[in-house]
Amino acid sequence: MPLASDDDAHARDARRQYGVLSASTSADGIPMDTTRPKGPDHEKIRSTDPDFLASYANSYLCNDAVISAHFGDRRADTAARATLARPYPDRVIERLNVDRLGTGGGGIHCVTQQPVR
């Protein structure tokens, strides 16, 4: 079974969200500064699960760090780290192997959120 494509539901939703955010402004009318990290090459990542969600955007901001994923595509992992460092120059970019989370369709941001009660 092939891995998710650039035209799967997640990819289409990400493009729609980016379109909305990049066309948005703050309450003062200032355009949003949006950054879109390029995803990894699915031929080069560790996971072969067809439902694996490899997203660098699913990260978590905490204190002095940005917690993000790496997927085994060295070129894309390095580029994503640089992309995340630009808007957060004073934070450490920590990258984790989140393959088990991605297999379930989630990521770092998903598992750091408080449960809804």
C-alpha cells in the first residue's frame, strides 16, 4: 500500500489552512507572517505505514524551546529545523523521533494538549 500522497485529506486540509492563514490579518490589520515547512520525502522516512502523518508543523512551543519531529529524511529534517528556527531565533529546536505518534495520525502538539473534560 502506498504512503499518503500530496493529495490526501491531510495535505488538502493543510493547503486550505495555509491559504486562510496567509490571507489573514491581525486585529490591527497587519498581515499574518506565515511559514510553511516542506514535508519530508516519503521515500526517505523511516515509517512505511500508509497512514503515517509526517508533519513538521505539528510541533510544540515551550519555555525556551520548540519541540519538533524528525522522520529520517536527513535533508528535509535539517531544512525543517532551519525553517522552525527562523521565527524562534532565541529558542532551541529539539527534534524527536515520533514515529509511533505519526502512525496514529498525530504528533507532538497533539499529545501535549490537555484533555477536554
